[in-house]
Amino acid sequence: MKLLKTPLYEECQKLGAKMVPFANWEMPVSFSGLIEEHNAVRKKCWNVRHISYGCCASKR
């Protein structure tokens, strides 16, 4: 069976994504490596402490 491709498939290929089959789709799972991607998210995209604080504060 041929896997389906997302609208961003070509862009992911250009960026060097590692593609894997998932639920009949060809999906990107990694671009530059787990540690590098983890550090990029922690430093540039996301404040994890803010999120966990928000979850705890909402239960008070």
C-alpha cells in the first residue's frame, strides 16, 4: 500500500527529515537529532516551567 503524504512532505524532505510510516501517512519524526531538537525547543520555543506552574495553579 502506498503511504499518503502531508502537504508539508516536500518541505520536510528539503530540510532532511527522517520519515517513517504512521497511520498510513509518511510522517517526519526527526530533522537534526533528538538532543539538538530538544535543546532548540527548550531555548527558543517553550517555557516548560510556565506550563507546569499554570497546570498546578489552576488546581488551587
